[in-house]
Amino acid sequence: MIALQVGAAFIQGCVVGPDGSPHSRERWFTRPERGPDAVLESVLACAASLAERCRPTAAGVALPGVVDDASGRAVHATALGWHGIPVQDWVAEHLDLPVAVGHDGRTGGLAEARAGAGSDCRNFLYISVGDGITAAAIVDGRAVQGDHDGMGGLGGTGDRGGTGEHSGTGELGHIVVRPEDGEPCHCGRHGCLETVASTTAVTRRYARMTGWRGITAREVYHRADAGDPHARVVCLDAADALIGVLATAVRRHSPERVVIAGEPAAAGASRLTALGATLAGRLASPAVPEFRPAHFGDMAGCVGAAFLARDRALENSKATAG
């Protein structure tokens, strides 16, 4: 099985074994400034490159934005310049394989539910913090569906200005958290969570304060833990914004656990402990979910897409046999 996760900064890919473990990991620059057609050509080329390394029976693709899982279309992926792109059909034709397409928040949650940090948990929230911020509420191994999202409607018009094309799609990063003085977001609004708490925002804001360029968000987190005052301001602001949105999801879904993928988890256990303590301060209820790092890390979306692809291949096989 092969899988891709397409993001605004990178396209990640891997070959996924029968046990769900990712192998032959690759990462390519997305470079969306080249235009939507060029990004699609890159996705097709990356998929073909992975397929050459094994004999895949199916392929999975995880996408940001608004995704129609049934048809495999990227309805709106503003960061990629995609609107109404039939990704599933293009990749299937290019590889001559069954292809499954899903939202990267939902596929990441699926991976952690089946073989990761949520496999022993009936009800959990999956959050991925990278160049975008996505989420899914998982109950009994499936994403809660509400307004065709992975968060049961989180991000709708009642949630701090979260309106527009990303509302209710699992795109947690496009909930507005700084409506008065927020920075512009590529979705067209100002003050989205992504402009404060994404890895891109953390490094950009730190560089603006210090003049340091080229360091990663993980390094900014480590500098904050070491006492760097500028890093502490950036990281505390990011955590405050993230927990503000997460508290709404916890109140709505009452999860047993929060599984986090991305730099806040990769920066170390102390970072997750701090997030849990901040969340506890926001909740009136004493029942605070435990925080765990995603087992598959930033590859969770890829692994979950591979699981979707495996399901699709089995469905096709049964239909053919029947």
C-alpha cells in the first residue's frame, strides 16, 4: 500500500506495511505558488515514484481543506489553489490502481484509532499541528460526522467567527481566534488559529522578534523551554490560542484522550503536560482528558490514507468476487 499526504509546504509519502508501519518515507516541496495544475502534476509524480518501490494494491491520498471522501474530490483547498479537483480519478488513472482520498484530519485520526495512540480508547480527539492545523473527533474508530466534518461541526458560525469554506471540515486552523488584530490568513480572513499556532506561524513570529531565520518550530519550542524570552512569548501565545479552540471541542465531545501530532508533541512530554494544564484551567469540569503524542507522528495522515486505500481494495475485491 502506498499513501501521500498533501500539505501547503510539503507532500509526504510512504509505503505502508500490513501492520500499518510506514516505510520508504519521502518528502517533497509542494511549492503551491507554481499553480494548481503544477501541484497536481507533482502529486501524480510522487505517487508514481512510490509505486515503483513496491507492488501496491491500492493508494491513499490525504488532503487539506474541504474534501468529499465519497467522490475523492478536493472541493476547496485554498492553500493548494484547488477547487473541485477530482484527485481520486486523476491518481487512479495515473497509477491504474484503486485509490481512496480523505481529509488529512480524519485519516490521521483513523490511523491512531486502528493502530496508534487511540487504539485502546473509545472516544478521543485527534489534533495535527503542522503548517496547517487539522482535527477529528473519533468514536469507536470512526470520525464523528457533522456538517460533513471530522469535528462534529466544530468551526461553525458559533465558534468565534469560524465561517466560510473551512467551517465544519476538520480544518481547526481556520477558526478565527484573533478577530480584532489578527494576521492575514491564506483563506482570506484574519486572525485564524493557523496564523498563531501553526509551525509556520511560530517560526515566522520568532524570526520577526529576533531576526533569526531558518530555525524550525521544534527549535523555537526547545528555546522556550530553555528560557528564551522571545520563544516563550511565541510558544505561550500559540498554546493559549490552540487550547482556547480545543476547550470548545472537549466540552462538545467529552473525549477520554487528546492525541496530538506535530511539533507540540515532538518537542517533548513537558510540552504536552503544559498543554494539559492549560486546558484544565479553561474547563469548569474536573474531567480533563489525558494528552498523548500521536504514535505515527506527522505520518499519521499518510498511514490513515493507506488504511482507507486498503478498505477500498477489499471492497473492490468483494464486489468482483460477488
